[in-house]
Amino acid sequence: MSRLSNYLSDPLLKGMYDLVRETGPVRPISLDITSKCNLRCAGCYYYAEGMDKVPAHRDDEAFDRMLEKEKARGTNFVTVVGGEPALVPGRLRKIYRHFKMNVATNGVIPIPKEGLEDMPLGIAVWGNHETDAQLRNRGQGDLFRIALDNYRDDPRAFFYYTVAPGHAHEIEPVVEECVNNGNRVLFNYYSDVSGLGGELDYRRGFNLVRGEVDRMVSRYPDMLFTTRYLNEVVTTGRLNGQTWGYDVCTNLTADHPVNAERIRNGNPYNRHFRAINADFQSTRRCCTGKERDCGSCFDTWEHFSWVMINMRKHLHSKQAFSDWLSTLFAFYVVNRLVDYEAGLDFLSQAQAA
């Protein structure tokens, strides 16, 4: 019996593995659906690197052509970023009709349910009410409260909680508030691309954050999309002897000339992926940067991909395989790539194990 067959004799692992296999391959893109936003958050990579400077189309002709081109290319999953997607709900509906998708929104403008009934929505929160307001709106207005009210008991919505190194003490009360609001939570990690430093500086490390996130996974195994293993990989920047950075990042625009040397270095990458700008024609190096040091990137979606594409590095033990599979499965569940209710049940069991 092969190692994989031996691991899959475990009913929980087999159940998750079979659901993923039934789904088939994921062929993703990242799409800036608009360059406009109603906020200027301190630490937003999009504006920090001037990605909004790419001339954006105001009409939908170029958008429609791009969608048709991606359909023909075989794309089946779109991560929608920007810009603020709530400003262009018509474009969201067009994507929803043809692709699996995930949307990141700041939560201030409610995204309608009509025509978007099962669309996964990641609602931004960057700390408790005071911290969130300070970082995302210069202290003007309680954005967290607005988002809680907009998405209370909305089954589509989970809070995409970006936590900074010096704010670990806020994690439990923020998670409690999200859960009590009827929403699940996925963690992201603050990169401080605005250079504010101090308690926001990623260079001070995420050790305290890692411990608190693990504790939340144990406390709320049915409400967290983060796994302990993903939390470890992101906060340590380590995966089976490799160190996180540009040379190992897997979500690169594969056919962009700037990535040619990286593509040749032998580390795996997603051969289909493209990060498409808001002109719906040009692409950039990766979804979260043009020129920034990847060592400052703690983006959860990028690290999900790093884990997922490296299955072979996780076959040396049942625990390593379980860590890999549960993390891959969390990605499939949060993005509704597998049956959502069945997926939630399996993921909850894996988190509680």
C-alpha cells in the first residue's frame, strides 16, 4: 500500500480528499474589478504601489471581452479585488454567472444578494472597533460596526480579519463579535506596506498572533476557515525547509516577462494564474504587488497557494499530509468549490481533531 493510500484509510481524510478530487482542477485568476475605492486604508497594497494608476475602463465592453477570453482560456475561478467591488455590482453578477469566485470588500457598501446568492464575501476588518477605524478611515466612523450591521447572519459573508503583530490581544474579542454576528472568520496578516512601524511592523514577528489564532481555531472549530498549519506557515514564513519569498511564491502571472527567471528556477507555480489590472488587458507580476519585497507579504491567499501546490512536500507523514489536506480543504470550502454544507462538516471535524 502506498503512503497516500495508507493515509486515505482514515475516513475523515478520505472524505475531504474525495470531495476535492470530484471538483477537478482549479484554474484561477486575480482580477482588479475597478480601481476606485471609497476608502484609503493605511496598509492597502493596491494604493501603496500605485496599482490604481493603470487607466481603468469605465464601460463594460473591455470587461466583457476579458471575461470571454478567460472563459476560452479555461479559467474557472476568479478572486475579485481592486478597488472596491461593491461599487460595481453589475460586474460581480457577470462574473458570478460564469465562474466560481471570491470577493474581498471593505464592508461599507452592502453587496446585494439578488443575482449573487451564494457568492463568498470576505469582509475586511483590521482589528477592534478603534484600531479598525484608525487604520482604515483615519479614526472617522466605526467601519467594523457598519460591516457587522450590513452582513449580520448573511451566509455568504465571512470576516477577513487582518491582524497586526502588536494587536494579538484584540483577536479574541474581534472573533467573538464576528461569530456572534453569525459570520465565520478567515485570518490575514498585516504587512505594513505604508511603513507605519511600531506595533504594526511585521519585522517584530507574529509569534503572539500565531498563538492567539491557534487558540481561536480550538475554540471555534466550526467557525474558522484558518487552519493551524496555514497559520504556522504564514507567520513563520517556512514550509518544509523553504523560506517564503519571490523565489517560491506560486501565484505569479506565469506569462509576464518580469517572472521569466522565477519560472525557470524549478520551484512549482500555478501555470494558469494571471493578475489582471483594472484596464482588463494588462497584467502585473503577482496579485499583491508590482515591485514590493515579497518578504513583506503575509497575504493569506498567496500562502494558501504555496501550501496547496506543494503536495509532495507533505507526503512524508500522515500528520504532514493531514496538515496539507485540511488547509487545501479550507480553501475549497471558503470559496464554495465543494458542497458547502458537507465541506463545513468535514472542516469542523478536521479543526477539532
